[in-house]
Amino acid sequence: MNSIYAYIDEFGAFGFKFDKPNTQTHFIITAIIVKEEDIENLSVAVVDIRKKFFQGEMKSKKIGKDHKQRNNILKELMPLPFKIFALVVDKRLIYENTGLRYKEPFYKFLNNYVHQELEVNFPQLNIVMDELGENEFITSFSKYVQSQKKELTLFDDVSFSMENSKGNILIRYC
């Protein structure tokens, strides 16, 4: 069986004071899922698309409301060998009296949920996440993910690592 890679990144931030500027109402975790043998070709194609449509980093905000341009980019991405998994959380629906209103449980719970869903569907899985920030938190989160893993069977092969998105194009453009 071929190994599958899931390159994971997040959009949004922790915070529930929605009346403050720049506090997003939603938090999104996205995984780009690709077979090991397709990683190199996908990376090259993504770089080519970035060069064709963007001056610098590939960011949705650079397209703005230019829906024709967005459609052209999506047409180029569609035939590429990858799948997308996304978890979109409306933070306004998280109850005030829950532990998810605290930063560390918030990140741990949501990321662990994504990992469990991916592991159920892809037994030969290599999870590669963007480094989330402070080294102490990264270490703590990594230990947490390892402790939450389901019991592996003889046929499972799941790995977990964290990389800086600046060095991995598939994380950077999740």
C-alpha cells in the first residue's frame, strides 16, 4: 500500500472577543492529502501556478473579489493529484463554559479531531503540520497528539511531524 501524506495548516486564531478588530469568527484547519509518489509533481505544479498568478506568496486575499482569476486558478488546481480535508469551526457556537475557551485545549482538541478523522480514512498516513509557534507549545502539542493516537493494528503505519511552512510548499499553500 502506498504512503499518504497529509500536509496540515490552520487559518484563523484563538480568541472570542468578536467585537475587537481582526478577531475572526471562524477557525479552519485544512489538510492537503497526497500520495507519496505524487508529492514532487504536485509541488512543482503548485510553484508553477504561484508564478503564473501571483507576484510572491499565493494568498487568497491577493485575488480579492476577482472571481474570474480565482476560477482560473481553481481550473489549474483541479486536475492535480491531491484531495482536501477541511474542518471549519464557527467559534461563536462554542459555549462560554467549555474548556475550548482556553487556548491550549482549543488547539489540541481541534487538531486532534482532524488527525483522528484522517487516520481512520488513511491507515498509511504521514501527518506533516506547520509549526504552531512557541517551541514549548509545539513540544507539548506533539506529545499530546502521540498520546491520543488510536491503537494501531498490524496494518497501520501513522507518523506525525511538524515542519516550518516556509520550507514546505504544500503546507504553505494549504
